[in-house]
Amino acid sequence: MQALVLEKKGNVQLRDIDIQDDLGPEDVRIRPLAVGVCGSDVHYYREGNIGDFVVRQPMVLGHEAAGAVVEIGSDVKHLKVGDRVCMEPGVPDFTSYEALRGMYNLDPSVRFWATPPVHGCLRETVVHPECLTFKLPDAVSFHEGALVEPVAIGVYSVNKAGLSSGDTVLVIGAGTIGIVTALAAEAAGCSRVFLADLKKEKLDFVKKHYREKITGIDLNDSDIKTVLKKHGIESVNVVFEASGSAKAYSGITQYLQPGGVLVLIGMPSGPVPLDVVGLQVKEITVKSIFRYVNIFPRVLDLIASGKLHVKPLITRVFAFKDSCSAFEYAARLPGGDVKIMIDMEND
């Protein structure tokens, strides 16, 4: 089948590849029709590894996807051929200790699309468990369906923070995950949502599309405390760290109210300094995020209802035949783009 294959660091090819995808009784075969380009895909393309996950053999890229069911296994109960679906890309061992505790996202043996050595979904068809395949509501397009995976991180983070209606929130980092976390917080009923970053292009994007929902803080010419005070806020209930930058941890406790919550989403490349006493004297709760768990249906409901307006996040679309160009473009880190989408229908 045709697929976008990462041959090695810096080399992607659109070519035929032989993948044995046997359809089990509880599986569905899906034709991907929209696939988002994730930062991890780009990182594998540029660097050839993410930590201990190293590309040692050709690997199909892509893990943010929506498509149509083309075949079902004998025991599939809730899906049929022709259904429009999106897919949760990590397949755990559901008998593992982590899964049995309700944390299947932490299963160390999870097989996650486009994480070496597992092939991703930028190909003609994929086989996936029915239990991790979700029917798209009529109001949700294939492009929006492909956004469910990254948006899931934001919604899961907000849920884990335990937000209450009227809370105030600060998100540090205006990349895709930071933006969707801010949007999820606003959808959860927060009264004020602030989003801080050094990247003016990202903040300009937020101002253009979400000015009524999110207040941007340009760290090039403002500091967070000054902006909060300008809006009559001394400190916030929850801080989400979504940048992964070690610098973000400097003074991070000063933005939180006593009894506040610090949620760690971004993954730093190494150890970071954290003011433990600053946490203690305010009794701040620290929570961490690794992907998501049991959240795709909630994300789909939020998108279908209009509570989460995600269409503006798609800033550039490439046809499948131009997917090599899509990765070359993404690797240049265009500042004004948020989500690059590969449209598998127009190949």
C-alpha cells in the first residue's frame, strides 16, 4: 500500500510498503482520510529519535487521524462499514497492571502509532481495535476528527486539574497543546484564561481567532504578574505548563493562589529547577500529564456542541501526494502555523 515512510533521519518518501494488517474479530479496518502532522512526527523526521525511541528501520508516520470504516471483524458490535470515525492511537495491553487500575495510558507495553517500531497511519488503510475507534457525530468533519487526538491532551489536562466554574487559569506555552488546553479551560467555565509565550506569531493567531476566550501575554514586552494585575487578578487558581521549557519553571509558584494547582503537560529535555518551598508555603498541588485516558468521547461531544471551536487551528492543508512537502514545510517551524493537516481524500 502507499504510505508516507520515514526512511531515516531527514528522509521521508511516499512509496509502497508491505504491512501485514490482519483483521481480528474485534478490529475494524479504516481508510484514513485526514491526518494531522504532530510535533513528535516532525521531531522523528528531523532528529531520528525522541529520547530512547529511535528510528532504526523505515517507519510510517502519523498518529492524529480520522477516516471511514471499510471492513469489520466478526465480533464488532457498534461500528459498521461506512461509519466516519477517529482513532485513539495507543493500543495498550488491557490486562496490564496500569490498565486494570484505569490508567491504560501508562502501560509500558502500549503500541502507539508512529512510535518506533510501530507504523503510523499515513497510509491507505489501518487495522485498529473497535474499542479505541470512535464514531464521529454528523457535525464533526474528518479534519476536526483528526484534531481530537491533540485536543484530547488539553481536555484531559483540564479534567485532571479539577477546575471549577469561574476559576482563573494561566497556560504557559502557546503551541498547539497550549492553545487547546486554554480552549478546553474556557469551555469548562473558567472566568479568565491567560496564555503566555515568547512567540508573537502564535499569540497573534490566538488574538485573531479567540480574543473573546483567551487573553494573550507576550513575554517579549510584558511579564505575567503585571498583566494579571492589570486585569484585577493577583494570582490564578490553576497554572498549566505546556511549553516544556526549563525557563518556565522559574518563579512559577508566584502565579498561583494558595491551594492552587500546577499541571505539568510539556516535557522538558532534562531536569528542571522547581521551588519546593514555594509549593509548600501555598500548599500547591502538582499534577502531571502523560497523553490521556478515556477522553475521546468527551472531546467529540465538546466539538460537536460548538463548545470547542477547533477549525481555526488547521492553518495549512496538503494533499497526500504532497505529504513529503508537508513534512519539509513543518520542519522549518513556521511561526504562524498551528496545525498542518494532510488530506488523504485529495491525493
